[in-house]
Amino acid sequence: MLLLATMAEHPVRLTGALFSDDSRHMVDCLKALGFEVAPDEETKSIQVTGTGGRIPAAKASLFVGAAGTAARFLTAFCASRKGGRFEIDGTEQMRNRPMKGLLDALEQQGTNIDSQEGFLPVTILPQGLKGGRLQLEASASTQLLSALLMVAPLAETDLEIEVSGGAEKKPFVLLTQELMYRFGQPKQETETLGKGKVLLQVKAGVPYKIPETVSIEPDASAASYFLSLPLVVGGTVTIKGLHSGSLQGDYAYTDVLRKLGMTVEETSEGTTASMAINQLPGQGLQRNFWPISDTFMTLAAISPLLKGLTRIEGIGHTRHQESDRISAMANELIKLGQWIEDGDDFIEIQPGLIVPSEVMTYDDHRIAMSFGILGCFNLYADGSPWLTIRDPGCCAKTFPEFFKILEKLRTA
């Protein structure tokens, strides 16, 4: 929404905004590009003065930290400007995350790009988006496709994106498209080409129609941790404002919880998950997490408490995210005494006797939060701690208050 707000021809106020490392980097980058951006952390709102997508600054050096979303979205956005020079860099972690598919696609549009073999840092000498047909390999991240889709209306002529890698089917791309439709963009024509390729056609020259105030949904990925908590300790938790009509595909994690024996109900207030303590633990399961891969670690971390084997498939691309997430989860679960098998695209957990351990987080916020939920389990039946999490501060990437909120729930 920060990026889309720049496409308006007037100021846009975003309410319910998240303030984390990722969002702060995006705000700072938009300011460096010459946009007026006014964050207000007290009211959880951000005001962005839109320019119809025209980037005011001709030159800028942008630092995105470890924010893959900001890196991909800003790269495509900068390429939409006619003339200028933009340098984009991030942390060492971000320098190892895939950018090549997007960079190749933008070069097909005439953008001059200097990069480190398809990784950050990159220097962009933009010529605007000419439109027409291009090829995009997006199996590494759906963000590569979402980035192109949002800026496509700024092209000179209609943009035809020949996508390979299956990204067009994933929930985050569908979320991007739905937001575009809500804000005045025409439906995108889709054509199946065969050999795993799909052609998406995006109209150029159609202005975005964005309201002056836009409310941001609660984060369904972050909600997965707290919705899982009753499975670990018993009781009930409600995520206010989160509903099944969410644009976010990760709401489907609630189906996983139901399979594990939890009661998940939707009310006018939000989504409630509950489980009686005498029902613990639930059964293990086998599931393809490809559509909701940001939540696979939530299930993997609590799998030592389940009865029987848990197998999580469709997660090969998570080896190239903030960490090699399959390997990281396997390493830490083995230290906890679990029997693990993993491959390119899956992890399998056979519960064993839990061994108290110290969890390494690999500078990955989702590993810290997932194991934070497991650590709430009353292993010794006397409330004493048994699980240590190294570098919990890595949660600042997307959820700085995670452990404070968890503590409030513990003492409520």
C-alpha cells in the first residue's frame, strides 16, 4: 500500500499501519525518491502524498535492509521513470536473495541495469516502461511478479507478461491483483501458453483511483503464531479484525489448525481459535504449504507436540528467503530431539522426546516467532523455562513487539 499510495494524485492516509524494520526502510526509500511521507507511530498511520506514480527525484541511493518486498517493488518502480540513476542495496542477507528474474524482465523493457550477477547491489538507469511483451521467471519469489504488475499501468503501452514458475497462482499475487482491481485497474486477461507458462496482460495508461483513507488488514502471517498458541497451552485467543474475507492467502492456515483438532470460529470481532487443555496434543498431518509457505515454520515448530508424523511439502523456494528455512528448521528440531528428514521441497518431523535446547534464529524473524510459541509449552509442568531463543530482536523485521505481546498473554 505504501507503493500504491504513490500512484494516487492526492494524499493517501494508511491506517492500521505496521511499524517494523521493513516498513521503515520502505518509508525512508520513498522519501529518498522525493515523496512526501509522514509516518505517525502513535496513531499507527502513514500519510503519502501521491503523484500519479511520477518519481520526483532523478537520483537516489536506496537502502532496503533485509526487506525483499521493498527491494523488488522499488526496483520495478524506479525502472518506470524516464531518465535518472538509482542505486539499491541491502544487508548481506538481502544481497543473497533472488532478483535476477525481475532484473532480466526490466532489461527487456530497455532499462539499463548493473548488478552483481542478478543480486543486490544494483544500479538502475531507467528509460521508462515501453510495454509490449516480456518474459519473467518468477519461481524464486512471487514479489517479482507483483512488482511488475503494480507498475505496469505506468507503461507506454499495454504490458504482456509471460510468466513461468507458477507465481500467478499464489495468494500474494492474487492479493496484488485484487488491490489493483479495487483501485480502478481493469481485470487482467490471462492466457495459458503451455509448458508451465501463462500470459498476463495489463492495461497501460489507466490511472489508479485510490481513496483518501485506506485501512490495512491485520497481518495473517503473524496471526498464525497466536492462533496456534491454544494448541500449545490450551485456552482461547482472538485476532481482532482478521476475517475469512481477508485478501491474504495465509488466512488458510486456520484450515490447518482445524485439521489439528482446534476450534476456529469467525465473529464480528475477528477470528477466534480455541482448544481445551485436556484435548492436547493434536494429530500430525501431511500438507502442501506452497500457497501459505510463510506459515510452514509455525506448524513445524509445534510439531514436536503432535501425535504422529508431520510432513510439510511445497516449500522449496523458502530455502532462498531470509534464511534457508528448511535447513534451519531441521537443524533446530534435531537439537530438540526430533527425528527429521528433509529434501529440496519438504520437511518431515517425527516427534521424539523433547530435549531442552537453545534455538539459533539465523537472523530470521519467522524462526524466532515460531519457536517462541513452542517455548510456551509447559514442559516441566511447573511453568519453568526450558527453551532459549538467541537473538529474539530479529523479529523487528516485521513484528518488533512480538515477545512483549506474548508476555502480556502469559500474564493476562
